[in-house]
Amino acid sequence: MRHFLKDDDLTRDEQLALIASARRLKADRFARQPLAGPKSVAVIFEKESTRTRMSFQVGIAELGGNPVVVDAKNSHLSRGETIEDTARVLSRYVDAIVIRTFGDDRINALAKASGVPVVNALTDGYHPCQLLADLLTIAEEFGEVAGRTIAYVGDAANNMSHSYLLAGALAGAHVRVAGPSGYRPDPAIVERANVLAAASGGSAVVAADAPAAVDGADVVATDTWVSMGQNDREQRLSDLEDYRLDAALLSRAARHAIVLHCLPAHRGEEITDEVIDGPRSRVFDQAENRLHAQKALLAWLMNPDMESTFPDGAAT
């Protein structure tokens, strides 16, 4: 049994196979139903969601499974039942658990007590399903991810920055993240990304500023500056002002560069309308790719024999 709690829970070969499988599923969405039976998947939301909720619910159904969507506010989780007890019970009902939650300690406790695979649909520390979708989007654009330079600018202390460092380094990309003082990634994650990069031929650096990160990059990404539960909005907007992804900053990237944003976007704050709606934006392709990447992930976690799940070559 495997869990997917953070980006480097995969090997590089597994990451490549999942991206390949996602491309095959995207090309023919209804060709395979490896969760037919159906297998049931609990999808728990302790944080609000649009894309995560829809992409998992639709994706599980398209795989032939039964999505059981749980709003934590309407469950006993909101009344203090432990995450471990929840895991032990759900493991007797369903074949996998997906959760969008807060601290990583919470999902780690869930996974430790669970008898079925657990998937991180977002925690405070990581957003690994989003990065599978982002790598799929980059692979569609450039053929492969390895060797490409990915720049992430803005709040680099958040889950997206951490996942770009880990997933990008695992894929053999050159990842640069940039944020002002107080908004820089966990040094332990940068260190882990460098270990992964040493094996893959990639790199992972914390750039001096936004222009240094973006110069010559193939991919430029950002994320909202004010996430759920953060109450220091005005201070954050002031601190991050120089990291806005606008036309001037994007002009420093390669001419063929694409723009990514995991959404929802606060237009005019971390990204301008001109950029998110411009010809280099792949933001809505990226959003769609959550569906296809997560379908590939669930199919594999619930049937680790990738060649059996996708016998027509999707894993190659």
C-alpha cells in the first residue's frame, strides 16, 4: 500500500509514468475504468475548494468509482473526533481517502492509522496533486519537463513553492523560487530538493529576487499572496508588491515561456489580467489537468501494477 502525501513520495520513474498515463487518459477520457466495481473513494474537505472538489469527484466517477465527498463541517471531525479514529472507520468503508486539510501532522496521522491509500489534496506544507497537473501541462507544452527552467515568484514560503521545489527537482527541472524576506521556503525542503536534483540532473535555488528567478525561464508560476486563514492581508500585499507577475516581469522570461497559476487568482495582486488572460497563459489548461493527473494517480495507487491498469502503453 502506498500513500501520496508529498511530491517526493514518488520515484522519478513513477512520476514520469503517471504523467504519461495522465496524457493517455486525457486523450481518451472514458476508455478505461480501473475503479469499476465500483471502488469507493472518500474525499474529505476541511478547507474550501472548487477545482479540487470537482476534479476528484468527476475523475473518480470517470474511472468507474464511487466518490464519497465529505464536508468536514458536517461530520464528527468538526466535533472533535480524532483523525486516527476517522481513518480506522473509513478504511473499513472505502478503498482510498483523499483529504484537503491544514497541518501536515494531520494528514500524516491519518495515513498512519489508515488501512487504505491516502492522498494529499492540499496541506499547509505541500500541494502535490497540483504539481502533477503542472508537470503534465509543462510536458504538453515542451515534450518533457527535464532540463526546463521553472520560476516561481511571490510567497515562496507556501505549499506551492515547496511542491515546485520537490516535484521539479525530482523531474530534472531547474527550479528557482523567489520571495522577499519572511516569504522564503523551508530550508529543509530546499536541502531535500537539492538531493533530488543531484540525482535527476536538475537544480533548486532560492533566487535573490523576482527578476533573477524569471530571467530566461521556460515556465513562470505564481500563487495567491493571501491564502485561507491568513488575516494579515494588507501587510502581505505591501511586502510582496515587487513580486507581482506582470508584463514587465514576464518579459524577462524566454520568448516561448508559459505562465501557470494554481487558482483562484486575485487579479491585480499577484498576477495581472494582461498576463493571466494573455497568449502565454496556460492557467486553464493547468486547471483542467488536475482531473487527468489525479485520475492517473488514483488508478495507480489503487492498482500499483501500472502496466495492468494501462496495458496499451500509457505508462511508458
